[in-house]
Amino acid sequence: MRPRLLGFGLFVLFLLFALVLMWPATALAPWIGDASNRHWRLASAEGRLWNGKGVLLARTGDSATWHSAQNIRWRLRWSDLWRGRFGVEAGVDQGGALVMVGLDGFYIEQLDATLTTALLGVLLPGALGRYGWAGSLHGRGKDFSCAWQSRTCQGEIELIWSNAGVAEILGGELGDYRIRLVGEGPTLRLDLSTLSGRLQIAGNGEIIANAVRFNGEAGATGPDAASLNNLLRTIGRPGATPGRFTIDYRGAGF
């Protein structure tokens, strides 16, 4: 009796495994839509669920217009299943990442990729997601992990925001900026610095639980400095140095 039950169990296991292998890549589309709160959409999907490619689109708010097309490809790394994790090698037009996901959390083993800021900006909470972010964001780092239940993170990721812009601020590009994200247990610390541009801003903050805090200083340069300074007066207060403004932001977390 036992050999028969064992044989039947193995048959069912291999049958389920075969079904997963045959699932088309289009089966991933609803998951991406749900995970991004309907801000992302997977189009032109080809291949299988474990090895495929497609085009990633984004939209802002309730807009019916999809934009920011980005080619994406992925492949499941089978060797990680024995450790109770799903290892996924993902690639985009510029770079890629190796991410492992398990019951306890996720782990970024390697990250070196560039995405349009508009594609990522729509995922920000509340009004931040509707600011109309522009430019490109290059992420680089390794050995970064976060736990699901405890909401703790460890590791460091560097982000370079190039040709940065915000639809609410007229005049074109603002500049290039570096953002460092450092996981320190329950606190995700961030450091912001300016590499170049007409809007000079630097500061630091943290994301912890359901709160975001940022303190910094900003100022404007160039022929339209006066208009930028008028904007800075509405979001900050005059600093100790003329033409500089202190920024103190408190908001909801992610």
C-alpha cells in the first residue's frame, strides 16, 4: 500500500511541476498589476512563467494612458528552490538584478540597472506618486535584504538620479543627484546629495514603520534662481545662509 501511495504522490508532484513549467508568461501579468496597485502593466509577454520576456508599462493615478515602456526579461534560478527561495534573474534595457524571495523576506544579491524615474515614481505613496517625476534612476548594490514581518532591512543601495525633473517645477531639468539607502534594522536611512544642476539640495532622513522623515537644505543657481527660490519658500524656511532654505519633511511611509 505504501509504495502505491508514494508512487501516486510522486506522480501528482511531477504533474504539478510540469503544469508550472507550461504556464505561459502572460500568467504573470495579473500579479504585476495587483502588486503595483494597477500602476504597472505587463504587455507583449512571451515565453513561460519561469523564463520569459515582455514590455513593462506604467500610468499615473486613474489615467487611462500607459507610458514609459521598458523591455523586461526574467528567468527562474532553479538552484535556489532547494533553499526555500525563488531566485529570479531579471534584466531590463540597461542592466539587471538577481533577487531571491522567500517566506521570510527578499534578498537582492546583485543590482546594477537603470529605469526611467516615471516608471518608479508612480509607486510612491499618496501625492508623491502624482508629481510627474522625470529622468532616469540607476540603482547599484548587492547583499541587500528585507524581512516581511519585522519590516527590517540590512545592506546598502546607491541610486543616481540623472536629468532629474518634476512636472510641478517649470524650467526643465533640475540636475543630477545621489541617494544612498542604508538598511539599519527597522530603520531605512537615506542620504541625498547634489552632483550637479540648478537646484542644489542635500540632506538625510529615514523611513521607519509608517513614517518618512527628511531634513535638508536647498538653494538655486542659474538665471531662473529667483523662481526656484520662490518655490523653496513654500516648502521650507529661510536658512542661516542667504539664498538657502531649510527643508523639514514628515510624511506617510511606504
